[in-house]
Amino acid sequence: MGILSGGNFADLLEPGLRAIFDVAVSRPRPQMEALYGVQASTKFQERYLAMGAVGLVPVFSGTLEYLNMDAGYRTDIRNYVLAAGMQVERELVDDDQYNEINGRAQRLGDAFAITVEHDAVQTFINAFTDSGTTRLGTSTNGADGVGLCSTAHPYSPAKSGSTQSNESTLTLSLANVDTTRQGMRNFVDDQGNLLGVEPDTCLVPSELERDAIKIFGRQALYEPDSAEFNVNMFAGQMRVIVWNRLTDANAWFLLDTRIMRQQLIWQWRFRPEFLGEKSFDGLTAKYRGYMRYGLGHIGWQWIYGQNPS
């Protein structure tokens, strides 16, 4: 390794450190990637325009009828810059302290991976909040002016006087899952027609994992705590996602993941990258990690949140 003690040691270290950084960054992120519709972005921010429903298709009477639709809400999702650096002193190279050097690259990559998860979970942590901002500076509200989970979602800008709810305060139980599922099935579009929502996933914090498995586990053939051995209609019927980054031990969510992937957006402007700084003082090599992304929701019909006190 003596060659690394020369003035070019920063450039020679970079490929190996980048590989370590990339491995740390790309460790499995099952929750963010399982929940968000992940897509590429090419701009400072992306604009999403919702459109209202057209209603039912009329019976053809000889003249083609052209249907009108109301404009929906507009959502702008900005891409934010996130960056951090690390340094490697030449004496670490001179003394063959490569475990320490490699560890710094790994810890930097870990920080980027953790940051992605931290920002992704805020959508659910702030789901019941009707005002405020995230650490990125984005509003916790949706384009309709209320939180992701709210008792007063307007139908549309043109029909703001009519509202729907996807928020309540029920604890996690089989009966309350049934009630929540039916509430989602009753979601309608701005014309008042059923949307066809069908929840298929339950998202819970670690504290509710046991209760969720008792309801949704494939082996849970009977209703929990049922003395009559009543058949459990939910056994194996919904996926359970446990996210230990959720901070409310009592709140839980039902999700329709088909609609979720369309309305819960994570957009990558630049995925995490690792680069060496070309100007350094000869005794300290400098490297930086960099990424840009934006996230947000452009609709709420994919989720029902229960927020017990």
C-alpha cells in the first residue's frame, strides 16, 4: 500500500471508498420502496395535475356525447439537495488504518440510507397533521389544504363544500379493521360514484405488530379471543408492513397499494453519489455524498388512518 502515501492518495482511495459507500446506501429499504411510487425526475420540481371524474358512461343514442370533468388539485413536488462530506487524513494512510478509512465511507453511506427512510416515514408520522412543515420545508398538508388523513377532504376545488373522511380514532382490532375497510370501500369520486377502493395492506408500528399478526396472519384461522371459534375472514387476506420508524405506538393505517403507487410519490432527481473533491491540501483527502429528491402525496384515497388517543 506504499503507493497510497504519495500525493495522489486521495484519487487512489476513491474507487474503493465509493464501492463501500454504494453498498451502505443500497442496503434494503423495504419500507420506502414498498410504499412509494418511485420515479425519476428531470426538473427542479414536478407538477401533478389531478382531474375530476367524468361520471357514468351514457347510453349511446345516435349522437356521441362528450363528457366534461372538473379540474382537480395541483401538487408541486420540489427536489431538495442533500449533501454531506467526509475527510481522510494522510496519516491514516501512512499508518495503514484502512479499517478506519473504510468505516468512514460506510458510516457516510449509512447516513444517506437512514436519511431516505427518515424522510419517507414523515408522510405517515404527519398524516393527521393539518398544518406544519417537514424538515425539508414542505407542507404536511395535501393540495386540498388538509392532512393526508382528515375528516374533511373536499371533493374537488369546484365542490369544496362536500367532504369525505379517511381518519378516525379506532384501536386495532378485527371489528375495527372491518369498519375501516368498509369506510375505504365507500370512498367516492367528485361525481359521487364509488372509486372501487380495496385495501390490501395494514401498516403498523412495532408496538402493534403482534395485534396485526393475530388478525391478518395466515395461521389466524379464528377470530382473536373468540370463544366460539368464529372463522377469521381476514386470515392471510392483507399484507402487514411493520415500520419501526413510526413514532405513534397506537396509530395504524389500511392501504390500497394499487392506488398508493399512483398517489404517493418519491421522485429521484439524483440518486446518492460519492465523489472526491479535486482540490485538497495534500494532507487531507475530502469526499462528499450528494443526492436530490422530492416526495409527497397527490391524493388521499389510498389510505385510511386510525389515530387512537
